[in-house]
Amino acid sequence: MEDRWLHKAKRLHAIATTGLHYTDSPFDRERYAEIAALASAMLADLGNVPLARIDGLITQFTHGYATPKVDVRAAVFRDDRILLVQERTDGRWTMPGGFADVGLTPGQNVAKEVHEEAGLHVVPERLYCVRHKATHAYDPDVREFYKLFFLCTPLDEHEPCPGHETLAAGYFARDGLPPLSTARVLESDIAAAFAAHADCTLPVLFD
């Protein structure tokens, strides 16, 4: 679960940003801008990072009405093993995925991510899980987003290969997982993928 003060600071920043988007009053704009600045300072203090870094992360997520972004992740199986990729940023492993691009459907986005990060073409078959990142034990994040997990069928028989954002790619057994990039994926996400892969009648998990 997300730290309660981090949650409050993120909500405060979102309310201020939404207020700035809708108000026509110069006095309200001044007040909302001050609230947003205070919230950014709180986030910087909570993360023990420079304020400029917080502003760089927040501004791209809060233009206009503040709303969560979308992260897509693919569960791709072969011989009861799941596809994972090794991230360049932290050297740890995750299910292929990333933030969704504008102009593509969720399914197109997740297929694109698998191809870019693991060199495989896949067909998204069904959504099996929707997570609110802040509600689970992912690494703390000043950004707010939902995570969509899809079961995907690989079209290629060749072995996966890393892309420009990944160091390696491979299939792993449930009891042989490498160190996970917990900013992106949790062991419970992978366990849910194995369960959905084994039983297509399971309902979609959601927060």
C-alpha cells in the first residue's frame, strides 16, 4: 500500500492542477498554482529528491484535468513458462510493457511493447487484471496510473531477443523467477498470469 502522505500529496497536486485547468479567475489561478507548488515540494521531500525532478515527472502527467495514465503489461507463455525482459534502468526483470501511446488501442499497445522489448509478435487474447499501482506493493511513485495486464499468444517460434530498452529476454518457470523490477511488476501479478493462463474461465481481477 502507498504511504498515506504520498497519497495525500499526489491528490493535492491533482486537485490543484484540475483547478488550474478549469478556473477563469486570476485569483483562483494564483491560489491553485501555490497549492500545486506546495504539493510538488511535499513530493520532493517525501522522495528525498530535487524539486526539479518531481516537476519533470509531474508536469507530463497533469496537463488539463488530472487523471491516471495507463500502463500495459503482457503475459506471454511457452511450455508453461512466462516471458520476462530485463530492464536497462535497474537490471531487474518484468513482464514486457510500458505506458500506453496515444492513438493505439490497449491491445495494440501491449503487442507493440512485446515486439519492442522482446522481439516477438503476439496477439492479445484477453484482459486478466487491472491494478491501481498505488494500492499495491509496487515501489512508491509520484505518478498515478492504472496497470492493465493481458494474456497474449506468441506468433513467433524463435527465441525472444532484447530491444533497445532491455538487456535480455527469456521464458521463466513459476518457481524460477529472476529478481523482479518491483516498480513495474510484482510476483502476485505473475501468479495471477499463471492462474489466468491455466483457467480461461477465471474472472478479470480489478481494484
